[in-house]
Amino acid sequence: MSKYDALWEYVKKNGQESFPLTFEEIQEIAGVPIDHSFLKYKKELTEYGYQVGKISMKNETVLFHKVG
């Protein structure tokens, strides 16, 4: 079980082709703050039909895209 499982489930249920979430929203959904380990864990998201797109440190957002 990943510390980001709750986030991956949220992204999957969202169903949109592409959408952003702020770091704050990710922390609320996942229950943990986004940190450097997110880069390692983001690979798990493909199992849910999505991938992580652009991560903006300036805007503190992460863009999610549906795969396929």
C-alpha cells in the first residue's frame, strides 16, 4: 500500500481527461504532504489509468492526464 493510494483513487474517480491539483489539495486528499518521494510514487498512477504531467513548483500544482 502506497502513501498516495487515496490520491490515486481520487484521480481515477475524477474521470477528466486532464486536470490540475494544487499541492494543498493533494495533501488534503492523500493525508500526507507532497514531498520529493512523490517523484518515485507517481509511477504507480499508471495502474489507475492516469499519469502525472507537469509539476509546477512556482504555482505549486500537479497536472494529471488520462492514459490512452
